[in-house]
Amino acid sequence: MTDESSQTLDSLLLPQQMDAAILFADVAGSTHLYELFGDQAAKKLIDACLRCMREAAVDSRGRVVKIIGDEIMCVFPDAEHAYLAATEMQIRVGELASQPVLDARLQPGLQSRAIRVGFHAGPVIEDNGDLFGDTVNVASRMTSIAKANQIMTTGATVARLPDLLRISTREIAALAVKGKGEAISVFEVIWQTGEDLTMAITMQPTAASVSMIVPRSLRLERGESALVLDPDHPGVVLGRDPKCAIVVSDRQASRQHARVERRRDKFFLVDQSTNGTFVTFDGEPEIVLLREEVMLRGRGRIAFGHPAVDDEETVRFSMVR
């Protein structure tokens, strides 16, 4: 065998290197799910999340490399498709809570079915269908630092994104990663459900498209009164206490029933009541928060201690651009 033939054979036997984006996603607090609902019910919840993540990956031109326990590993041709898959995973898992189920035990609150996602793009080595290398390790690290409902990536990956997607990220910090000499810049992907993100992806990055992704304020209405939350007025408390910003006289409501607070560019409704907070996004089934929270989006209504009815005790909310 000639030296040239030997080198050709060696190149065929060696693992192949390619440029790709690696994404990891897992179910946040899965151990608590098993404790809360039992093995069988918890596994059904986790399997439903994994199914959503797997379908979102495939629909975004990705390949599922493997699933281990409650974690999925996927590979994409570039950073853009990994970004789109990450946001789609969050949206689809978030929609699980609004889907009817036969077993009431499988209808926990939103936070019980939250996922965390991390991705990173760069060179990887493929061997027998699996992927290895520094890019894989960094992607895994991004997932480990993400919290429930978060998507984390690196500055190097953000630099590979189209302009429109890049503007919907935010630098968090520089992180020291074991085995690397320099700190890595960490970015959070700003994602939201609803049609706003979908619409923005088809547009050019203008001031209007940026404002479409990032809501400027939230309007709350009760009867004839209205209140607007913005950077100067970032939070309010709702309840029966006369000191609340929005006073609710319904006897099912707690004195300080719930609060709405702005976190960076999003608004969250946080239940802190005895009887729960009932939330309806326009066009969607009503959900119940019990010591839980939900990100407000679009338009909808909030009821206190019981399902919503069309009366003065219901608070309407809407995003203001």
C-alpha cells in the first residue's frame, strides 16, 4: 500500500470534524416532579416535554443526537437554527399547561413544566453519530447556568446570528469555564410566546421591530380605572388591602392577592394568595396560578380566587408598544 493510499484510509477512519451548533435542553426541577406527582405521573410530564423539544428540533432542521433522562442533545447546521429551535422549545413546552388532560394529576402549574436551554456554535467532531469537542462542552455549560424558562448562549454564537435575532439577546456576564484560559461572554436570549416573535423574524431590524420584540409598558384596567406599568413604575400589588395599587373587593381575593412586576423587558404576574389567581390570555383556555407566576403577553384578564366573570372585579391587561 502506498503512503498516499494509507493517508486516504486513515482520513476515512478518523472521526469527521464539522462546523455546527450544539443545543442541550432539560426539564428544570425534574427531581421535584417525581417527589410531587410520583414516578408514573412525573415520567408522563417529562416525556411530554421531551416530545415537544424533539419535535421543535426537527422542525428547525436539527437532529436529535441523544436523550438521557430528562435532557435532550441536538445538533443544527448553524447558530440561527439552534436559536429558532430553542425559542420554539420554550413556546411549545409553555403551551402544554393549557392543554386539557384526562388525569387531573397531570395538570400542574406552569413552573412545573419549565425547561432550560443552552446552545453554542463552533467546530465539533462526529463519531458514530455522537458529537464531541469543546463546542459540545461549552453548550452543556450554557444549559447548566440557565434557569427555568431561560435560554443561554455565548457571545461567539450571538455574533453568528442574523441582525434581527441578535437584537433579541442580552449580555449577562463573563463566565470562567473550567479548562478554558479566558472567560466566556454569556448572553441570554430574549424570547416570548405569541405572534410577536414570529412576526419580527420576517422583518428587517428596525426600531419598530425592536419595539415589537420588547414591550415598553403594560396597561392594567379595572372598571373605569387604568394603570400603566413602565420603567418608572415597574410593579404593583393587587388585592383587597386598601393600600394596594389596584383594590379588589371580591371576598375570594386575599388582602395582597398578587403582584405584577417588570423584570428587564418582561412583565410577570405572581400569585401570593390563598385561593389562586385565574389568568386568561385572549383566545386561550384559562389557567390557575397557585403560588406560581406567569409571564404576561398580548391581552387577557385576571380574576381573583375564582374563574373569571365579566364584572368590575376582573382586571384586564394589555401590552402597550
